[in-house]
Amino acid sequence: MNFEYSSLPWNIKFGLGSLSTLSEELDLLGKKKVLILTGPGHSEIGQQIAKMLGSKCIGVFDKAKMHVPIETLNQAKKIALSLDVDCTVAIGGGSTIGLGKALAVKYLIDNVVIPTSYSGSEMTNIWAYTEGNRKITSRSNEAVPILTIYDPELTLSMPLKFAAASAMNALAQAVVNVATDKPNPIVSSMAIQAISSISEGLPLIIKNPKNIDAHAKLLYGSLMAGASLGTGTTGLHHRLCHTFGGSFNTPHAETHAILLSHSVAFNANATSEGTRQVARAMNVDNASEGIFNLLNSLKIPNSLKDIGVQQSDLDKAVDISLEKPINNPESVDKRKLKKLLENAYIGASPQQI
């Protein structure tokens, strides 16, 4: 067996009530001038954390937006630099976390993250912003937070449909690092744990949305999914999700949820062993069908048309996706990609193409 593995500089605190340790953790990190980052939906908890931090908090920016528009990034940058902050604390989902990561890479502002969803983004060195209807994505270890606090209690406030979509997004991060033609045993081990935890946890929160143990299981699964993506690979699936998010402003988690089963089916011949491992981790017979059936059990959008994509957008999406070469197990061309998107557009069962 031959492989290479290099870990990212993770610093993690996980557990019920761990949010209460934030001030103490900032002291240990030597951070005294903090800017809170949130989106509009988390303004209240942002203010609560600001109050909890007292004099350490010198500002709150509550205008984080999906896909990190360059205008939002510039606005947050202006405030952060004018206040001479030594750290941001991003509390929220992928939109807010993405803003903190972009500030960390572009302006070297240390970032602490407190996830309230299952995005898993905080565990990766992938960062992005959107400019001119294109999502510009790159990797840098500067994007990795200097501390991530996981408190399952913070996920209880998520609307059920959002929680389900967020968990499916995390599942995608793990699946693409098992169903691959270049498996890494360490990355795959983390990803398989993530797939198992998410597959077990999702039905439990559908049955009882306030099941704290299920939320903890999903939060752990998202952590491990993000870790596998952070040190693993991406391919066709993430290219398509970034295309629709950046160019058509589709909701991030739902886009991942809808496209995942189709991406897995597309690559099934080239990733046969990995695809079987995904199925075993999910306790199903067929990986792409299992993912598709799980999606349909969640009562969230299951087709691209359900999230605002027009059929006339599909050709443009194909062209944008193929503007740069795709590192993908199965070869990709316009015909095959168009067929995949046509299936995803109507919510048809995933097919090998």
C-alpha cells in the first residue's frame, strides 16, 4: 500500500455547552479584539456572544451572505481593518464560515468558528468568494480556523428542512472521498465514519427534531466529512455545485443534496470498490439509489427545478462547468454532463451514463 497524508492544523472543542468556554479559549489564544461574524438569521446569537465576550468584542458584522459575494467580503474587510481586529469569530453555517475563511486568507485575520449547521466547511482549507457570477475557489491552510467549537445545542434551532439539507451537504463531502479512483486509507476512514453517522442520524431527527443525541451524531458526522474533504479531493460533484451556486445563486446545501446521487451514479463504473464501501456505510445495496432514497425521505427539494433552475440554464451550466478541466474518475463531456443535469433537473432516479 502506497499513500501520502498531511493533516491540516485543526484545533477542535466538541461537546454540549462548549460555547460557554469561548472567552476562556480566546484568552488561551491571546485574542483581545474580536469581530463577530454572522448572517442576518443569527444576529441575535451574535449579540449574545458579543455580550458574553464583553470588552473582547469590538464589533459585530451580521451581513454574511451565501457564496461570499465580493461586495460582502469587501464590506467586512473594511470594518475589520478599521477596527484593527486580531480575530474574527464566525457563528453560523457555511455562508458565515466562508466569509471568515476568506478574510483569513486574503487579509491574514485569524478566525474562530462556531458552526450552527452541518456544513463541515470549517474543517477544510477550501475557501471561495463570488465575483461576476463566477465562484472562485482555492485552497490555503490560512483558511483553517485557529479554533472550532462544536456545541450540538446550537444546531437545535435549525428548521428541520434546513438541517436535513445541511446534513446531505456534509454527506456529499464524505461520499466523494470514498467513491473515488484515488482512495487514501486515512481520508477514507474519516469519510466512512461520516457517512455512517449521517446516515444513522438523519432518520432520527426526522422522527424527533429535538433529539440532541441525533444532532450530536450529525454534528460529529459533519466534522469528519469536512475533515475528509479538507485533506482529500473534489471532482465533478463539487464543480457542478459551485457552478450552480456561483452562476445561478442556488442554495448551497440543497444543490449538493440534489446532485449527489447523480454524481455517484455517473462515476460508479470508475469507482466500483469505493461506491460499494459507501453503500456498506449507509447499510444499503446501491450507493446512488440509497442516497436518492434518503433524499426523498427528507421532504426537501429533490430536483434542480425545485430550487429555481430553469431548463434553459442547463446548457449554460454545462459550458461553465467545462471551462476548466475536471479532475474526475469518469471522463466528462458535454453529452454525458447534459444527461446528468437533465436527470437532476426533473428529479429522476440516478443513472449510469
